[in-house]
Amino acid sequence: GQNIDQPTEMTATEGAIVQINCTYQTSGFNGLFWYQQHAGEAPTFLSYNVLDGLEEKGRFSSFLSRSKGYSYLLLKELQMKDSASYLCAVVDSNYQLIWGAGTKLIIKP
Amino acid sequence: IAGITQAPTSQILAAGRRMTLRCTQDMRHNAMYWYRQDLGLGLRLIHYSNTAGTTGKGEVPDGYSVSRANTDDFPLTLASAVPSQTSVYFCASSDSGSSNEQFFGPGTRLTVL
């Protein structure tokens, strides 16, 4: 079967750095997305990786290792508004998105 | 305002009733999707449409049907609602191509009693 694993919940301090990991086992790989979802709202796009390496976009960076079936989302200079769930999703061989259950990130002052 | 809208925002429904969730986008995206999101589970694809006039089954299609008469609209119908269909339903759209981000509607919170 297909599987996306993420930690259920993480806690970090305002101003700090946090890394949210995602491991996947899917039938094929055609890219990996990270989305942010605030409570009670819709998911919004953060990043897309299809090649190995690090993609940086402001305070957020996303890393991919296809050989290890692994990605992480790195959030720097954490702000209270970063409290949200972060969803990892993989595009499989049928070009469908397979979603992880999400990581709830709690930011403390 | 460009984007994707869903209606209703929330609904309480008696089991056995028929219900249609509406979804409209004005971004001229070819692809549209319906997901359900349940606590502790990832988004699960119910049905999708790669272009107007075509639809396909996702991971959890049973009990649901869709139609795609035009580019903008993608309604989801529950023919006879059951309590296990209590969930938050998200509609999404994207340009064609696996690398294109999906844009999500605000969601419909459905409770089936």
C-alpha cells in the first residue's frame, strides 16, 4: 500500500527553527508538495519538490531525497501565525496526490 | 474575485437524505477534485475530473457521485447519506499537470445524523 508518515504534533518556540519530516512509500514518485492548513481553513500551497535538494522560499525551505523517500519542511524565525497543520503530499505513478495526515505545529511565546 | 467557492458552508442532514455539495471555480482550471478530511487522517480523494466532460474515481468513491458539465462547476452528490459520511469536504482545482498546485475551496462541514 501507499503510506505517508509525518509526526502528529510538534511544539516550538517563537523565533526558533523547526524541521517537520515526511517519509513516504508510494507506487511511483512524480513530486512532493507541502501545504499549510490553519484550523478551520483550507490548505494552502507552500512548496513543490521533484528533484533532490533544498528549495528555499523566504522563511520556509523544503528538502527532498528521492532515494531515501524523505522530505522535510524547515521553518525559520518562527512566528505565532505559523501555528497550523503542515501537510505532506506525494504525486504517485497515477499522478494522484497521496496525502499524509498532517503535523500540527504549536508555537509557544 | 478569482478563486474557488463551495456551498453550503455547513449542513446537518438526516440519514437517507440526498445532498449535493456545490463547487465553482473561476480560474479556468481544467482539473477539479473532491476530498474529504477526517480527524487523524489525511485528505482522501473522492472523485476527480481532468477536464470538462470526464470524471474519475478516487480512493473513497462509494456513496458519492459527481458530474462535470462545464469547466467551472463540479458538484458532489450523496445519493443517500449515512453517518460515516460526516466529514469536512474540500473541493480543489488545478491546471493540468502533476506539478501544478491545487487551490482549495473553503470547505463544507457536513454532519449526517
